Amino acid sequence: MSPEPSDKMPRKRDFDAEWRDITSHLEDIDHKTAPTGSGPRDWTPAPEPEEPFDPNQLEQPKRYLPSSVAVTLCLLAAIVLLLVTVLGSLGLVPLPGWIWGVSGIAAFASIVGAIALSSPRGRDWDDDGSRL
């Protein structure tokens, strides 16, 4: 049994008829001012330049190495001291406990020093600190 139409059932809307009704009230618009095909889907990109692509003309990438010798030395010291700390704490190298403890603290200090030496010197109050 198919349900019989009643006033309680929602009717299907005729969107085409509604659109024709809305646009019929727009007769006062001058259609000659709008160019033909000026909608968002009618856009075409600018023509490509005719010159061939040469990868040698591109900028060379920047090297992201430490900016100074002091930063490099701090990072190398941190690596060596962390290696001593790990090997000493695992018992692979027979060292007194205070040596690998001090080397761990010194490694931490050298990492902090490298960060402090590589940080920017000035302060721009509108800068959020990110580098792109």
C-alpha cells in the first residue's frame, strides 16, 4: 500500500520554479554591463611565458648549519659528553659515578649554551619568533 498524499506529508519543493520566480523580479539589472562569461567558473589563467625553464637560474638553497664556531664547538662537546654519560651509566666504560654525572650536567649546559649563542640578538616585539 502506498501512502496517500495528505496535508501532513511534506510536499516536494520545485526549486526551478522558485528560481524563476526570484529571477523574474530582477529585470531592472542592466545585463550589458556584465561581460559574458564573467562567473567564477569562467576564469582562465594568464598565459605561460614562452621562455624555457632553466633550473640553473633558481636560487641556491640556504645551508642550515650553525652560524658560528662557538655554536659548533658547543654541539660537538654536547655529543661527546652525552656519549660519555651514556657509556658510563650503562657500565660499558669503567668510570667513577661522579664523572659520568658531571659529564651529563656539562652536556646539558653545552646544549643550553649552543641555544643561547644561536638565538637572535635583537628583539622585535611584533615578531612571533618563527623563521620560514
